[in-house]
Amino acid sequence: MKQTYKKAKIAYFIRELDVLRLNIRKFYLDHLQTFGRSFYILSGIVSFFILIFEYGFYYPTNWIPYVKFLVSSLVYYFLFYEILSFLFSHEDPKHYLKTHKIQVVIIVLILLESLFEENILNLLNQYHVTGSDSTLIFLSTNQILFTFANLAHFYRISKFSKAKKLNPSFIFISSFAFIIFLGSLFLHFPKASYQNVKSIDIIFTAVSATCVTGLSTINISEQFTLTGQLIILLMIQIGGLGLMTLSSFFSFILAGQSTVNDKLMIKDLLSEESIGRVKSLLTQIAFLTFWIELIGSILLFLQFPKETGLGTAEKIYYSVFHSISAFCNAGFSLMPSNFSDPNFSSNVSFLSSIMFLIVLGGLGFPVVNQLYMLISFRSNHHKKFSVTSKLVLISTLSLIGFGAVSYFYLEQEFTLKNKSLGEQILHSLFYSITTRTAGFNTLDIAQMGLPITFISFFLMWVGASPISTGGGVKTTTIAISFLNIVDQIRGKERLEIFHRSIAPSTIARASASIVLSLFVIFSAILSLLLCESAPFVDICFEVVSAFGTVGLTRGLTPVLSSSGKIILCFVMFVGRVGILTLLIAITRQTKNYAYKYPVEYVVVG
């Protein structure tokens, strides 16, 4: 009898707890949720401006305690709000965690910082990072997650996106313009540079970093502080991958959801044929990039010349910077003389790692993914490379071989003079690879002979491969156009490659891209000739380097006039996004009708 009474009492107590929980939940949803959400959004905005204030501006030391208190309050409010949202959510706990991954990441970060604060501070103190700095670092990470999550949801909730008034090309172009604008704004902050840098130079640097070119009118290691260099590095990373790619990755992976419209848009942006592969392709792009850059950073750190005299923390930073810059084919270096310093130019292992990163970044993400699947044995032997991947690999190897052999034989009396055979081979191979959009240099480009300079025009103009971190007209464009010419000469009406018929629209797009690219290059050369008093060869080299987003220069970039810098900014932007993509983005598309006019043959050629 006592046992039955005890069970009934426990059951009654549990029911009362459930009723109390439901009442608290109802009270929270009816009276507190709206206020909490509004204050949460306001806190996010405040935290964003605090970060700008902290990293961008100098302020009196007596403000530090107040800023620190405000930052800590914001961090713990984020934790409090997320926990309440989880406890009083209508959703199943597992489903809530699946669809709110970004919130889970934030909670874990806060809890780790709270539980292991002493250990974290001891570790950070070894690298001269204070407790307030660690809180700001956390808030920065938190804010980055918020920013990308909001960008990921922007076009989903916007009415004009649902109405399909904006095409993918316009969004692609706008995303690059948006990053250039933000980067230019942030680089204007007092803490971003050591001294007053002209606005035109800041804008030029922002365009060059976002378009992963590497041309620079100033020395970024001397003119920009650590804050400014990190802003440039972030622009390089976003510019290499693409803002929409990163935003969509956060949408799919962290937010845990996507709509058909999202997938259709990203399918067009990535030129993917199947809508079902969009999410997996984005995931592969993001994780392959992370692992390649991480491995590259480790290799560069282990091979970093000891003669530089840098400490461990500086070596780590330099290794990460150059790994990202190399993989994104940016060509930005923190070394005053790039890699022409003897400590780097004779370091075979270091330059080999740089070349490895450049080639992987220039191949394009789909090709790198297929290579990864092949090497890791995740695909059976029946699965073959796509036609695009085959063309990319063959074209890349052919161009690298052609460039290396040409440089080796044509530069014997110029930059390769008095070099050993091993050094000649190393520099020839490095120059052939870096000319294809990377922009690093181990020798003085201005001392090259005219024959190899002329060949460099072709290599820079071709550039990297589609859906890669590089620019130019792309390897597949040249391959398709060349094979089409061969078939025209042979009298074949259809272009067939690897037992596949190539779509006429692909051939037309390749031809249009080549013609338009030459129009842009010739127009830019003419414009620079009108406003610059420099040798014709140097002007041509500068324009082609900018269009191919290469970043190599014969010494003209630092002495350009403001007009010349603006012209090159436009050329770099067009070279990265593609002139055909730009024209499609700003041109109203016509409707296709079912009828066809009679065919007429026009005499050409």
C-alpha cells in the first residue's frame, strides 16, 4: 500500500513538473521570445560594430574596462538566449540540433571558453595574447559565423530572389563587388595601416586581393598592419572560393536546410549539371580547400628558411598566409622581394610546395575532387573522368610543359645565366606554373628577354581552369576552340571529344569568350598608352597580367597614375568574373521561341 502511494505521489509530482514546464514555456513564448529575439538581433549588430571599433580604431585606455564588460555581456547573452531557445522549442531536440548547427557551434565555443578559461589563457599567453584579446577573438569567430549565416539566408528570404528577377551571373558579379567595397572600407581604418595610404592604392589592393591577382601598388608587408594583412587574406580566401560558394556552404551545412531555388541558383553558379550534386559539391569544395590549405601551411612551415630569423608564431602566420595565397592563385607575399630572395629562390622543397598549391588551385574544384576520389579509392575503376576534367588535365600539363621548356631554352642568356642546371630547371618549372595566374616570382621579371615575354602573354591570357581560384579565358576554352578549328580544317561538322559530342552552345561560348577577352585587352592597352608614358611591352605585360589575374609585373604597377590604376582595377575584375558573365549579368535576357527562320550561310574567313 505504501509502495502504491509512493508511485502515485511520484507520478503526481512529474505531472506537476510538466504542467509547470508548459506554463513557463507558454509564458516565454507569449511574453519573452519576441523581446529576446529583438535584443538578440540588436546584440549581433552591436557586436559587429564593437569588432570594427576594436580592430579598426584607436581609443583611450580608460575605455578598455567598459569595452571588455560589454563584450563579455554580449557573449554570455548569446549563450543564455540559445539555451532558452533550445529548451522551449516546439521542435524535436534532435531535429532542432540538426537545423541549428551554427547555434550549437556558438554554444560549444562559449562553454569551452568558460570551462577551460585558465588553460586557454596560459596557452595564449605564450603567444602574447591577453584574456581580453581571447574574448575578442571568440566574438570575432562568433560574428563571422553570424555574418555568413545571414548572407546564406539573404537570397532565400528576399522577394526578388523568389521572383527570379536576378540571374545567377548578376549575383556572382555583385558578390565580388560587395567584397571589394567592404574590403576597401575596412582597409581605410586607422589600425589597418602604419601610415596614411592613398584611397586609390587601398581600392587597388582590395580589387587585386578579391580578384586574386597579386598586383600591388604598395608593399603590403610594410604599409599594412597585422589587421590590414588579415583583411587582405580574408579577401583572398573569399575571392578565391567566391562569396556565394561560402555563403551557400554555411546555408547547407550549418543551417541544415536548403530550398529548390537555392540549389538551382548554385547549380548555375557552379556550372553543375545535376541539382542533386549541388550540396555534396559545395561540401567537397569547402573541405578540400580547408585540408589542402592546412597541409600546405604545415609543409611551408616545416620548409621555411631558418635564415629569415622569424619566430615560431611568425612562421606559422607566414606559412598560413602564403598557403592560402598560393592555393587561391593570388600571388600576394609578405616577403619584401617576393620569393626572389636567395633564401627562398634556392629552397627546392619550399618552392615545390608553392607549385603544388598553385596547380591544385588552378585545376578547378571538380577536377581536384575527382582526383581525390581516385587517389582515395572511393570510386570504382568503372567511373571515368568527365570530359571537362580530361581536357583540364591535358591542357594544364601541356601548358606547364610548354612554358617550362620555352623558359629553359629562351632565358639561357638572360635570367637563367650563371645558374646551375638544377636551378635552371627549377626556375623554369616555377615560372611556367606561376605565370598561369599565381604571380609569385623567384627571378627579376623585368630582366626577361622579349621572346619569353611574348610567350608569357599567351600563358597569362589562358590562365587557370573553370570553377577554380584563377582567372583568364580558361584552359577548356582554349582546348575547345583549338579542337574545333582542327575539326573545321578536317571538314567535320560536329565536335567530338573522348567519344562525346560537344554542345554547340559550349563552342559558341568559348569563341565569344576569346573574342571578348581580346577586345578587353586591346582596349585596356590603348587606354594605358594614352595615360601612361611607359614602354609598350611593359604596358602589354601589365594588362595581360591583370586580365589573367596573374600579378606579375615588369615594375610598372607601383608607378602607375591614378587613371592607370583605375583601368587595371576594371581589367582585374573582368578577368576574374569573366567578360561574358559580366555582360550576361547586365543584359536583359531574351525569350527563346519555338520557331526557326530558314538557314542562311554567310561567307566568313
